[in-house]
Amino acid sequence: MHLPLQALSLSVLLALPATVRAVFQDEVGHIDYHHELLGVPQRETTFFHRPRTTEKASLLYTLSDLGVLGAVNPSNGAVVWRQLIAGNVTDGGGFLRAAEDQTWLAGAYGSSVSSWDALTGRNVWSLSLNGVIKDLEVMEITERGKDVLTLHQENGATVARRIHGTDGHVVWEHKEVNKDVPLQVSASLEKVFVVTLHGSLLSYDVKVIVLDTLTGKKLDEIPLGTKGDVHRPEDVMFVGANSAAPIVAWTDNAMTKLSVNVLGLKSKQEFPLSADTVDVEIHAPHTIQSSPHFLVHSRTKAGSRADVFHIDLKSNAITKAYELPLLQGASAFSTSSSGANVYFTRVTDDEVIVTSSTSHGILGRWSLKVGAEKLGALHGVSEVIKKSGDSYAVRTVVVTDSDDWIQVVNGELAWTRLEGLSGAVAATWAEIPESEDLARTLEAEAHSNPWSAYVHRVNRHINDLQYLPNYLQSIPKRLLSSIIGSETTQPTGELTRDNFGFNKLVILATKRGKLYGLDAGNHGKIVWSKNTNETPSGKYWDVKAIHADNAKGLVTVRGSEGQFIIVKSDTGKTIESMPSSLFPPIDGAVVVDSDVGPWLLPIERDGKLADVQLGWAPTQTVVTRTSEDEIQGFKYMKNGEVASPVQIWSFAPLAGQQIVNIATRPQHDPIASIGRVLGDRTVKYKYLNPNTIVVAAIDNKASIFSTYLLDTVSGEVLASSSYEGVDPNKDISCTISENWFLCTYYGQYQLRDSQPQNLKGYQAVISDLYESEVANDRGPLGDAANFSSLDPVDFPTGPALPSVVSKTFILSGPISSLAVTQTRQGIAIRQLLAYMPESHSIIGIPRTLLEPRRPVGRDPTPAEQEEGLMRYAPAIELDPRMTVTHSRDVLGVREILAAPAVLESTCLVFAYGVDVFGSRVAPSLAFDLLGKGFNKVTLVATVVALFLGVLGLGPMVRKKQINMRWHAPM
């Protein structure tokens, strides 16, 4: 593409409407809400740490299961800072370690190692290496400070590296060319231990490679002879990081014994486990000043118990010190240390218990006061502080089975972070259901004869008179609220609809198999939550579709393994559920209309459709996508007692291209005007075809990006275009609404200058569709009331191809997760909603700014100015004033949902991903709603003053008129 070399002109800035001010400062926290989340913390990457050695205060650090590295203030649970360690959302894993008495953290994911400032979260250094990182530890004692040890698995080799802790350069590297499976790395004062698995699957030997800390030279290789016990890497449950826990431990397959080896020795010690043990965890301190004591947590079918062991560093003997009793229910253990003292904290459903590692005596015990529900702690971290005398204080932060992150201080609940909301994979808007009695009554009236319905309605209204006293009592309060300008949609704690349509439900599904019901009218408050239990063990919930049936008050969620669940939208009560494996896996699902109403039709793998009952047969064409990147259209036909899908058309992009995005119209896409009135009072009629989709495909070798506008009834290509120099590794997003569609990509463009320049940048191409290139022309169809997409194109009354007007704009940054605002009647102008991943914000770009009819190379004529057209300038600066999220840091948005309110001016916005964000936007300003700044008191006072003035002046005027009559000349 060719663009003239010109900057964003001042006229463009001046012509931007006031709607670019997406959110005013006084509206923040009033019309929007934000759940600032991290993800569910992982056990091995969560800890307390002092970011500055001169201060006693510590922060809580975690690397979550979504790959979010963050710091939390323990005093109130607020996020201090956070970063995506891999640049995007992950599926767990990664490593995070803190260096004692240092101001930095070390983290790793994939093949990259990074260091972060513990107080500010700024990246200190990053290093990208070959292979996959299997472990990361901090060398606490070195000749010049503290360094980082990493263990990598490369092609046919195990590589250990020592990295300078301050500047990030590699000090030394040791490479073992073999087929071993690297597990973990540990360090002592003089040696580095690399623990690997030697052998083959189901028959491994644990092997320890001993390296010199200064040079990385191999000193020894110690096989531990574990064949028969270790069948997979997960069987080796613990490797100590330093001299505070210089051991490697594993269990046999039957969970009958625990084997422990002191690193550097060839022998091992075995300890029996309880007969009904189902899981074992080992907890040990991480600071080198701590005593070498560790705790073995054994989970049984009945409850949990623990054994505490001591290590004699001189004789390398391991002895059992004492045991903690078996308690019913779940328990979570954590370790904390102060100097050489090591403390173990036990959190059950009823209490918090602190013991010392030297004795079984209880140092502190507090009853839990966290509400009626059981805590259900899975794992946690703690800090124990010794106060005066023999009294202690403890704060412990635990992850619960509901995926909440809770801090308990001396048994009292301090704060709760709703981390279960993070990692959302699907969401939908749902209306708050009407009363069931009213719904049944209205349905009965609709199916009865007119006279019976009339009598029934009169009786219903008479019965409603019992609510008249309460209504009359509420009038003064409502009147006073209206006068003083208080919020008319103030949340009441109950799920009720409001007159403005702001109170709606959002049903959210997460990758961990959880469902949430959020009240969008009450700042995103959780109304209900539940574990669906439809996710296969060990797998994430891959939700393919979610649909809310507002008429019935039900929500259906379908997963990729064929499982589905139907719940009530207001309570979360399960109506029907089906686990995986009973139905075939699916690639997706689509909402279709049928005689029984709308429902989710599953699309099986490779775009196949199954037979359905006649009453459930879709009335419209169903479009699917095959594994070979082919788009197919199916129509359901009667086949005996069932309806079977029949393929009626297919489409495939050009050879070498693969489909990267498909954009479909939103279910609610009203058209307020069938044409656009031009400045000279002529009309360009919009091409309004509800059966259209946009298919985006790219040729990776040629770097050519193509868009295809398809008619889903006939499969006809209505319009297509191609763009060269597009980067296939960058995100490509498309959206379609009304008579236009837009796509964004990262590609090359050429400046039209005396010396042509080829540059690359983020671009957005928008296309308007009209029935004809000429104004006041409806094209070949003329004023025909009906048309068929199945008629041939060359038939005189057949559907003609639309007239396409396109423009390309250069954006100042990337945008993704595109959506378009929706209003009740479609009268308000539309905004393009998009997520900006670099600034972690959501922006609303006015449709007038993306107008493809803007004149090129000249100023607009008076008639064009009357239309609101500006001179075309290729560069669009994503102005912060267009930001819907204001100054909020919204992380990892996966999708943006828009829904209309009852007010025509207002659109509800909901975004989910890592964070959850909701707000209201008014693309054409709030023309049907008084703002908070409207002074109703002054208005009422003025009216009252005028009324009193009229009453007071009335007698005076009448008296004057009478006197004038008496003095009138005779």
C-alpha cells in the first residue's frame, strides 16, 4: 500500500468528538469495576520476602498458574506490581526464587531467565538460552555475592549454568551429552548438585552429578539405584535448594515408604509411610541460616498427618524427631524461619497451629474465624514472629479449594483475593430472570382466548393492589433520591432488574472448571460460584461455547471433550450435566434457531454435524470449518424421523493460505437506518446482509494477508482483498457490524515521498459496504422487498455484489480482542472496542475516526464537513482520552463483550482474561440520562422560588389592576 508522508493533522485532533473522553474521573469506580488478579498461586513459587534489607516489612510474591509474576501487600491484599513473565498467559509452570538480603528476584519460564527488582517489579536483566529450563535456584554463598543456577534440557544434553546475579552474564556452563531427564539443581558451599533421571520410562535411576561451584567442572557422578521406585519425574518429590535441606527424596509406587538421600552420598535411608497414604509433600526452609530440619506431610483418605526429621550435617544422618497427629479433613503445612529457628504452621478447617521444628510442643493455636463455609486450604506460606515472652504471632496465606487466596492473621480473616476469577475462557451476558410466577401467568394469558386473558389480567391487577401501600411508602424516598441526585440504580443486594437495563448477569467460565455468576449492576460482585466437575482430571476446561437462554433463565456451557452443563443463570443450580467421553469431542458449537427455541448445536471434529430430532433442526444454514481449512455450509433436511445435515456449499482460501480468523456478526446488531444521508441530501444505501462472515487467511511464505466476505446462505464470495508484507507471527483480528468490517494486522507499508521508504507498523483496514457506488441507487434489486442469496449473480433480479469503500490506517500500537458497541435500537454511533496489550488498557475508537470515505489529499468540502468527514490522515494516535479503563491496569484480556442497556445511549462492556473488568460507555454521550453533575436541587429550588414569587406577586398585580381601573379617565 502507498501512503502520503504527512503527520496527523491538527484538524483531525480538533474534529474528534467529545466521545473520545471515554471515562471521566468522577465516574471511575462508579460506573465501572475491576478485579485486579494474578491467577492461582503455585506452591513452589509463592513466598514472603523483604524487598529492602533496611526495612522489616516484607511483601508476598507469587508466580501464578497463568504466568503472572506479582507482589502483594500483606497488610491489605492489594497488588503492588505484576508482570507477565513470558509476555503472555501460560498454563502453569515456571520458577521464581528470592535471594536472601538481596533486592532482586530471579524467575524463569521456557528458555528465558530474568531478574526483577523486588520493590518496583522492573526488569533488571533477561537472558534467552537454548533448551527448556527445568529448574532455577539461587547460590546463597559465592565469592562475590549471590548468583543464579539454572538447569536446561537441550537436544540430547543436560546443561547447568551459573549466571551472574547482578548483570546476568553466564559465569560457567557444564554440559552432559546423554538422554537423561534433568530434574533439579542444588548448591552447597563447595559443590553444585545436578539431579537427573537415568534410564527409560517406568524404570528410572536417580543420578546426582557433582560440580565445582567456581569452575563448573565435574567432580563426581553418583547413581542412587532407584529402579522399581521411580517411574516418572513426578515420583521424585523433593530436592533441597541448599545446605538447609541437602536431600533428595522419593517414594515407591505403592506409597509405602519414603526414601531420602543426603546429596553427595551414595547411600539412602528409608522411612515407612502410613498404610493408607495417598499423597506426600515435603516442606523445608530455604534460607541457609536455618537448621536442617524438614517436615513430611502425608495425606490419607481420612485426613492428614506429618513427621518432622532432623539432618546431622556432620554425620549425614537423618533422624525422626517427632510426629504431628492425624487430623480429620484437609490440612495445609507451611515453613517459615527466623535465623536458625524453623517453624511449621498447620492450617485446618477449624484452626491454625504453630510448632517449632525442634519440639512437638505447640507454640500457638488459634481458632479460625472465616465464616460459615469450611476453609479448604490446599497449600500456603506463613510468617511467624516471636513476641515478648513465649507468645507468638502468625500470618498465613493459603490457597483454598475454591481457588481463593486468603490471609489469616492469628485465626482472623484479614483479606480474600478472588483469584478463581482469573483464567476465564468464556463468558456471556444474561438477563436477570423474571419471577417464575409472573412468567407462568403471562404464558397462560398468551395461550388463552382474549376474554379469558382479559379477565385473568384484571384479577391479577386486583391482586397486585396488596403491594400498593409499600409502593406509596417508597414514593417519598424515591422523590428525595431524585431531587438530591443520588444513584437511581444503587445496588440493593438482591438480583432485580432496573429501569435503565444496567443490572445484568455475566456468566463466567474458567479454565480450571469453575463457573461464576457476576452481578454487573453491583460492581461485578460474585452472586454464585460452583465447580462444574465436568473437566477430566489433570486437564484444563477447554470451553468451546457458552449460551444464555434468557427466556428460560438457563445457561449452557459446552467443552471440547463433549461434556456440557446447564445451570440456572441466577443461582447456578445445575439443571443438567453430561461428563466427557459420553459424547464425541467437538471443535465448537453455534447458537441456532429451531422449533423448540434457540440452542447450542455442537460441531464435531473436522466440522462434522450429527443428526438431530426434527423439532431441534436448525432453521438457518450452519457454517463449519474443517481441519483442512475449508469452510462448509450445511442445511438440515428431513430424513425419516430425524433431520440430517446436507452440505450445500464449501469455500477454501487460495492455495498456500491458512485461515487465522473468522468474524461473525453479534446476535444483537440492530440497524437504525438503511442508508447514509450525504451532505447534498442524497442517500447511499447500505448493503445490509445479515448472512455474512469475514474470513481472514494468510500465506506464511509469501506474507500475503487476504480477507474474504462470504454469504453464508450461498457460500458466494461477496468481496475480497489482499495485503502484502504482513507478518504472519503477529496477531490478526477482525470484526463485522452493520454494513462494515475491520481487520488489524502488523505489516509493511510504503511512504509516498521523493525517496520511497518501506516501514512496518500496526495497521487497521476498514471496509464499508453499499448497494451501489452511486447515491440514490438501490442497485439491481431496486425496491424489491425480498431477495434470495441462492439466485445466480448474473440473473437480473439476483443479489448484486456490494460496492466496497476501504481505507487503511496506521495505528500507534497493537490492538486485539476487537468488539463493537451495541445499543438497543442501533441509533447511537458505534465505537470499536479493542484491547491494547502494551498499555494493558481497553480503548474505544469512534467510528467517525475510522471512516473510509474521508477525502484523500484535500480538505473536505462544506457538504462533506456537514457529514462529519475529516481529511484522511493515515496515522491514528491511540489517544489516552479514548481509554475506557481510565488509569486501570487491565491484564491479559481474552475477549471483550458488549451488550445493550435499555437506554439507547448506553452500552455495557465486559472484558475477561487474567483480569475481569466491566463498565458502561456512551458512544454518542448520555443524551437520555442526566449526569451526576446535573444540579437537581438548584432546579427544584428555582421552580419553587418562581412558584412562590407568582403566589406573592399575584395579589399585588390584581390590586394594581383594580387601582388602575378606579383612576381611569371618565
